[in-house]
Amino acid sequence: MSMTKYYNQKNRFAQNGPIAAVLKYEDKNGVPTVVAQGRGTVAKQIMELAQKNNIHMQEDSSLVANLLDMDLGDSIPPQLYTVIAEILLLIEEMEKNY
């Protein structure tokens, strides 16, 4: 008899460590692309580099899970545009205030 475990994102983080994805946005393309992603130790290194370089981070486990399913260099799919736009506006606002 096999037992299936269901995890919410917090439980998954506790078991597998952090997850991270990096987006690059340039006005000339108009669409953000995934340029880095990782789990566990790689995710920790991504977050440490972001902190060292004063790069703003946004925590959204369901969004990151979707981004990890993408290949590096892929453009963000239209169904994620609204969420990404909100994050970009938040980051722009934070940069103005700091």
C-alpha cells in the first residue's frame, strides 16, 4: 500500500529547502524572461547574490513554482503577465522610495 503525501508550499519548503527564479526585463522585448532558477543550495546562492547586489526580491511560492517549470530563456506566458506586472510596479515603487 503506497501513501500519497500532499504538501502545501510551506511544507515543501521545509522538506526541500528554498526555491528561487530570476527574471530579466528589458523594455525592448517587452516580456520578462527566466534567466536563472534553482532549488535548495542553488536557490540560497541566488538569494544571497540578490541581497549582496541590492536586488529586490518578491516572495510568491506559487509564482516561483510556475517559473521553475519553465526553461531558461523562456518568456513569461500571458497568464502570468498580471502577477509579474504587479511585482514590477512594486519594485519600481520601492526603488523610488530608497
